[in-house]
Amino acid sequence: MEQAPWYSITDVTQLDTPALVVYPDRVKQNIAFLIKAVDNVSRLRPHVKTNKSREACQLMLDAGIRKFKCATIAEAEMLAMIGAPDVLLAYQPNEVKIHRLLSLVQTYPETEFSCLVDTSATARQLSDLAVEADRVIPVYIDLNIGMNRTGVAPGSAVLALYAELDQLPGVRPVGLHAYDGHLRDPDIAVRTTQCDAAFWPVQLLSDTLLSQGFAKPVLVVGGSPTFPIHAKRPDVECSPGTFIYWDKGYQSVLTEQPFLPAALVVSRVISLPDATKVCLDVGHKSVAAEGELSQRITFLNAPDLKAIGQSEEHLVVDAGAGHSYQVGDLVYGLPNHICPTVALYERAYTIENGNVTAEWRTISRDRSISV
């Protein structure tokens, strides 16, 4: 008897579509792969922007991961809700976010929260508000090493800001943050050369700060594309995020990494508009639509379907003449970009042994939980 594909769901009649489904056994394997790639689990600070759920993060806690990175106050609170000990808000907060961050610090005293800064004005404002709240917030200077979206270019300005932070009563400089998400060459040798070049000034800054009498800075570096490169460096914290669910985009480009697709979008055929076309219920609101149409989603059990049009709730595909698709047929889609896809769903259904077993709320897709 032929074995069913790993993604097959037995009780599909109970699953309305489009639906985000997660395979916990594969999630656990991906976490194990991540831990195996470093010499010490303490060097891992995974980003939770991909999964946005307490349950997925709890699996990382259960595996011994204690440090996390996030992009929003809601993600930070989600982590605190499950008792994460160390949470870095990898974002420079404005005044409103500073107040919310300080509320988190007060509400969840068992979690140490930190954040990024890249300007003196923000650092001073953060310090003043922290002093009013009788708190001291650990901060990292955000470095611009090529992404060109936030951060300070490595150099004397970083050293000056670090020294200023050290004198502010409401903050405590603890390290440097350097995200190199622009380095995605499919050739790992080329990517390594590029990554080493981008990291060199970060290491130089760290060495200089140490020589100036500061404590050794914590270096939080990289994302998924450069994870296997930074994982080999001693004394840096690595912060990939997509690894936990993986997706078609990284599966195609980062072929040296062993992570498994662990989240899919399940869709149904809802109409047969003509002899060659099939319409599915997976529109812009169901899968990340920032990429080129043909690359937004790949159907594992129908790889020959070619997307020709998409709107908010529909995806029209060319199935070719003489196809056998019928209304109600199920297709399993691997998103090209899983992170924004997850954020489109308020819940994910877990699939174990072919059955729907539970729901994982995408709790931090909201901008606010309680703070």
C-alpha cells in the first residue's frame, strides 16, 4: 500500500479553507536542527516574527532555548506570557512604544526586556522615561551593515553613541545588533565571503569597545540566510526566525540548510470557469502576495498548476486541457514567504498523524495583546 504524503490530512471535511496548518513533529525537528548547528544553545536568540504563537515558542523553550528576538510589543508580550527569560525587541521604540515597553517590564518582572537604539535622541527619551518608572533598560546599538533601513554605519559614531548610552541613568548598553538579511546569494561560498566582509567591522567595533574599558559587548547577528555562517563564530548570538516553519523561498535558495517545510496553506477548488482554468480559494488575504504571481505558492500535490490571476479571495490557475480537477478538491500549498502568510491567519490548525488535533492562536498578529 502506497504511503500517504507527509502533509496529507485525513479528516479534511472538518477543515474549512483556506486554512493555515502546522505540523508540530516537523517544527520540533527544525528546532533540533537549529540547536545542533551551534556549539551551545545559549548562542541562539531566534526571532519569533515567523510563528507569532505561544505554542511554537513554548516548543523552543522546552528544547532549552532561553533568549528570543521579536519586532513588536505584542510579540514581546507573547514571549513574556510563556515565561521567556530574555526578550530583545529588535526595534527602536518611539515614545508610545517606550511607554508600552516599560509597562511590559512592570507587568512581567520575570522577563528581562531589551531594545535597539540608533539615535541619541531616542536613547535620551528612553532613559528619561525609564528613570521616571524607576527602571534601567538594557539596549543594543542597531548597526547598518548593508540593509540600509535602520541603524548606524559601523565607525566612530557607534563608539560615541555607546559612550553616551553608558552615561545615561535609565539605560544600560549591552551590545550590538547587526542584521544582514540582504545577503542571500544561493552559493554558500559567495554568501560566506559577503557575510564575513559585513561582519568584520562589527567585530572591530566590539574589540574597540572592549579595549576602551567596556564589558565585552553581546553581538546579536544575522538571520536565516547567514545563520550557518554565524553559527560557526564563537561568542555571537544568532537570530534566525523562518527556520521554525521554513518556506519555498528559502528552501529554493538556502539549499545547504536542513530545515523542513512545517506549515502549509490548504486550499480547495471552488470553481471551474472554463475547460482549462481552475479557481482556488487562496487569494491575497490567504497567502503573502508581495512576490511575483507565479511564485507566491507552490502546490505540493498539484505542482503543474500555473497561477494566472489572483484577487482578494481567489486564485485562478491554468490546469491545462483535459484536467481532472473537480470542485471541492483539496490542494496543499507551500507559501514562498511564510512569515507574512502566518500573519494573515488568526489561528493555525495542528496536524498530527494526518489528523487535526489542536489550534495554535497567532496571538501576536495583533498589534496589542494587553499592553
